[in-house]
Amino acid sequence: MPFSAARASAPSLAGADAELELDVAVVGASVAGLLTAQGLARLGYRCALIGPDPVSTRKAPGFDPRIFALSPASWRWLQQQGLAAAIDESRLGLIERMQLEAPGLAAKSGIVLDAYKAAVDQLALTLEQSELIAAGQQALAMTQAFRFKDALISLEADAGDDRSLRRRIQLENGRRIRAKLLIGCDGAQSAMRQLAGIKSREIDYQSIAVVANFSIDHHHRHTAFQWFGEQGILALLPLPGAAMSMVWSAPSQLAQSLMALDPDALCHRVQSHIESYSSAAPRLLNCISRPASFPLLDRISDPPFSHRLVLLADAAHVVHPMAGQGLNLGIGDIIELLDVLSSPAARHDPGVRFVLERYARRRAEPVLAMSILTRTLHQTFREPLPHYVGGLARWVWSRLAGSSLLQSAMIHHASRHGPSR
């Protein structure tokens, strides 16, 4: 990139007190907001990205505690957008195999998903959140998008129809902005969703995800591991070099006890849990990042839009992280919205209702399907199953474990999550 985001300048404004009129205003300056705003600017929309810069640990030693698993489809889209060029390739991890074990369902056989056997390049790539943020900031700096680092504090009431051609927001510094379309990319606790009064269906899993990174005793050979059991779902994802990232989706009491441990004790506790499964995973040596945690919810906004306003990514939907598809669903949202807004019908007015309905119809099925899958799996392993249900679950698991055709079908389906183009 020829210059950094820090040195870039937004288009000039008439004055700090002037009301700015835009085509689109994107609220939320983390990964989803950055990717959306740069894409809109590339389409030629007069747009702004609003919100404080996220805390980035890109220059810190070790790895960012927040690690994403990017599907091949999502990575291809980042490449097409030119964003991959700004990502340090030495920070990319590769997942070529995934071992799934559920002792409660199958004492002997696990499921092994293998990219080579399925004739695909890889199952996924692992990447730190800080790398994606840096790439998005550099891409945005090369556009003519406005950038306001103040928080959203108010939203004009819903006019109820499209006769009002713009909708007004006010920022923390007092600036007022009117836009034909407002896009909420401000995360799971979205202020935009709350101000707009958009309803959502929510399930509290009564669980907490504990995340941390560890050094290991030998190379992981690009293999990810996931164990399903009564103490939650534990996943290890390969990072560059001899390191792995952990996501332990644990019952709340257990998760709180894990977060209370010092790094050495946490490493020992996780290693002991892994050894209880007689796993072939590498041995954990040291905790190399400060552990973090977040509550686990399933939330879907239905519909994810109101008058001249639409929600994307975590602001619109949150699913259990066991499938590693949260960011991929968000990128799918972005690519579909950009495609809808690139049509001639949307160019004149990107916020008109039929445009937002067209986008919502495209995203309803993949979001709902992932929600149902993760909720079903969580229910299966969180509580003892009735005899007949447990028998069916064991039968399904054994069929998957013994069929390379079914495993390949799972891989090809998962690799398409994210953008469909």
C-alpha cells in the first residue's frame, strides 16, 4: 500500500457544524465496518465510516487473542478486493485437516476432515483480527470515504415509509449526518440495533467462550482439533509456526474458574483436559497471549432492517463459535449487500425498501441454517440425550466417521460459507 491509514485524509468538509449529506453511512469501525465501507467507496457511493478505532494488537508480541477461521470463499473475496495484499502472509495459519472427537457418542472413532482427500486446497485459513483491521484501514485510506471517529448517540425516528429520502444520525461531537442508507456494523451489542428498535430472537447458552494462544511441543501439521463433551466444546486451531489458538466454549462456572487461573495454571488445566480424551494433539507448553472471554449467545434479527437502515454481521446475527463461521457469515452479508447495491435499481436510492428486502431474502437461509446447526449440536452435547435420540446421534456420527463421501460433502459445503461469488 502506498500510504498508511494514519496519514490519509478524508474529503474536506464545509464546516464542523454543517449537516453532511451522504448516500450511505456505516456505523462500526471494526472488521465488518471497514470491509463494508471500503467496498461501498469502490462502488462509487458517497459514504462515511463512523465509530472509534478498535483496539489493535498488531504490533504486540505473540498473537492477537481473537483468531478467525476464514473459509476459502471468504479468502478469495478478500483477494478480489485487494485486501489480501495488505495482510502479512507470515501471520496466516493453514488448516488442512480437522479431527472431531465426541467420546459420549463414539468411544473409538472420530471424524477426520481432510482437504487432500476432498480434493480442495485447504479447509480454512486462520488469521488474527488485528491483521484484518489493519488491511481494512489501509484499503479505506485509499478511497474518498469520510472517516468520523466519534460514537453514535442518536438516530432519527423511523418515518415509516420511503417518502423521507434520508435518515439522520448525530455523533458524540455534535455532528449531524443524513444518509439515504444507514448500515449497522457495530457488533453484537449494536447501538444501531437498539436505537432502531429492531427485535431479535435470542438464546443464552449459559456458557462462556475462553480464548487463548499456546506454544506447542511440535508442529501441528496444519491440523485443527475439536472435542465435544460434558465440559463444553474445546477447539484448537493451528497458527503459524509451533503455536495453536484455543476456544473453549464452557459452562459459565467452569469458564469463570479458567479465567481466574494464571497463564501457567491455565496451560496445565487445558492440557489435562485434552489428555483425558487420549488425543494425538500436540502438547501445550506455554500460554503466549492474555486469555479473554465472551458470553455465548444465539441471536438473529428478523428482519435485519427497518426504514433506510440495515444490520450486518454480528449486529444482525450471532451464532455459536463451534463451527468457526461467524466472520464468514458476516463477509457473506457484505458481499451480498454490495452486489445488491451495485445494481442499477439501487444506484439512485440504496435505502429504498425493496432493495433492503432483496438483500434480506438472500441472507435469510444461510444465517438460519447455521443457527439451527450450532444450536442442535450444542443441545446434543450439553445435556444427556434420551435413549432413542442418543442412539440416533451415535448412528449419524458413525456414518460420518466411516464415509469419505459424506466427509467430502461436509468439506465442500463448509468451504462455500461466506461469499457465494
